[in-house]
Amino acid sequence: MEYTSDSAAVNSGERGFVVDLGSLYTHLARLCDHRDRRGIRYALVTVLVYVILAKLVGQKHVRGIAEWIEHRKEALAEALGLRKARAPHPSTYSRILGHVVDIEQFERVVSEFFAHQPRAGQSVVIAVDGKTVRGTIAAGQTQGLHLLAAYLPQEGWVLAQVEVEGKENEIKAAPRLLKCLDLRDKVVTADALLAQRALSLQIVEAGGDYVWVIKDNQPQLRQDIELLFQPEQCPKGFSPALKDFRTASTVEKGHGRLEQRHITVSTELKDYLDWPYAQQVFKLARDFERLQDGKITHTLVYGVTSLKAQEAGPQRLLRLIRSHWGIENGLHYRRDETLGEDRCRLRTGHAARAMVIINNLVLGLLLRQGVNNVPAAQRRFDAHPEEALSLILTCPT
């Protein structure tokens, strides 16, 4: 435990308050604040704690955050050792997030906080995917803030993310993102867009492996894999050649549908494919039956991986492919639907990106606590805000 006052000594009381070393608060207190000390009413760390706390209890927009804090300013002042009980105006939050927060340092500090938690980073899969924050798309424009994230689906936190700049796409941004990560003994998954030769080389030569779904952006590779798995046409009296096909299947029921997955895996193309470090290829068939009316949807995809057969058999490949969707369901969907990210209209400086970092942080805090139902957890925290504050001031176990 550490006895501390506010990080910038702004509005801090004489007695300070007690906070755990290694807590989120102590990490946030390291952020640089380049404002002139004269005239500052709210320390940077205090404003960030207010926003994170309000997000934890379910507030989605800046005005809601400001009003929630206003109604609880006396209790928060006591809990945070502040001399005066006062709450920022909504425009203050926007201004500080947009112009005071050092975005790159904020990203690093949040990542370092999670990296120092017990058992952090032990999972294998790194899911890479991009998302546009639709609320940042100005009227008459087609582009807004687009971020490419590296996410640990089994742990629920973002390792790193980079902005996809206006004149580039995810293919060009991905090498920058992966260069920031330790890929040793990790398996990188992504959608078909990022199935690129250069990225495959980068991952394996950094000590990792990849699992790619292959679509029409790599037509020759897709054709070669698809041809392998097509039924062989044999003359009458002849049998098909023996192949090393290995298979696995899963059947799951939930969310009003029955889902069946069947994967077929082969090593026969590893010395034939013109693809860096390719070891196995696969065909994945997925059938989704909607239980309400029996409607069936069938999809078929092909893929390639640098994992050897002894490292990943069909069952493991099924799990690896399935885990990639954790970045869609566990991160991006929750940021949109639960945290209201796409309906947020923050456009002051880099405030929108700062709020994305906070949304990632909030989900990481909750998911590492074993929370599966985020809205239910928010409702509980709204009734017991001291529990939410504890996540910020104490070290996770």
C-alpha cells in the first residue's frame, strides 16, 4: 500500500489517501501532464478516474459521465483525498481527453498495467482486427477513426493498437502493430484481408505462428487449397489416391441456434505451396441452424497455418480459429452495444481515440474479473460504486 496525494497535487487534501502500488491509479498517475500548473482545477489522473468509474457503472456519453460524477462529487472527493468536492463540466472532459492526454503514452501505460497482472499474457492466441469508430465520421465523409488492435481473447485485454491513417489500410498498419509485440510462442489470427506473405514472414521470423483464412484476395493460394480438398475423379476400376486428411467436429447449442463445425486438415501441400512457412492447410465447413424456424446457413472457408501437424491437430486448429472471433464478440461488439462507442460524437482533438482506450480498459478490468455479463456488472457497480472504485485503487488478484 502507498500513502499518496493526487498525482499533480491539484485539489489534493492534506491527508492524501491510501492506494495500492501497482493499481490502475498508480499507473495512470505516471501520465505526463504538460499543462501550466497555474489555473489547473482538475488533475489529469482525477479526470481519467472519473471517466473510467462512470464507464464502469454504465454511462456511455460525456454528458452522462459529467452528470453522474456531479451527483457523487462529495463521496468521490472523500475517497480520493480531494480538498474540494467539485465536478468537471462536460466540455472539460472533452478538452482533457482531446488535448491533454498523450495518446501514445496512455496506450503504453494501460498495456503495462494489464501486463503486470497475475498470469497476464500466458494465453497463446493474439487476434488482430480493425474497427472504425463510426461516430467520428463527419457529415459528408466516408472515413473516421480506424484502429487496428491486437487482442488476447482468452484474457480479455488489448495488447496494443495503432491508428490506420487516412492514406493506408490495415495491411500496411499490421506490421507496425505486430512489431510492438513479443510474438514468441504466440499464434496470430486475423481475417482474410491480413493473410499476406510479408506478414506471415514477419510473424514466424519473430518466433510466432499464424493461422489465416484464405479468400479471393489470394486467388492462387485459395485455388491450390480448394483443389486439394475436391473429390478426386478416378477412371472406372481405379481408387482415389490415399491422402493424409485428418478431421475434427464440434456441435454447440446456444443463442437460439445449433452450430456444427467440421474441419479437414492436410500437410500434403507444405512443400508445394508458394507461401512462407506453410505447414498445413484446412477446409472448414460451418452449418448454423436457427432453432426458431429451422433455417440453415452453410459456409465453407479454406485456410493455411505455419503450425506443424504435431503442434496443432484438427481439434486445436478448430479452437484457434474459433477463438479469433473473441475480438468481435468480446471486444468490438461490447464497445459498440454496451459502452456506446459508435454513438459517441467526441471529435475534439484525439478525444475519440482516448475514449477507445478507456473502453478497452474498462472491458479488460471486467473480463479479467471473470465477468461474462457486462451490463449486469455495470448495474451492480451503479448500485455499489465503491466496488468499481476498488478496481481502480487496488491491485487485481
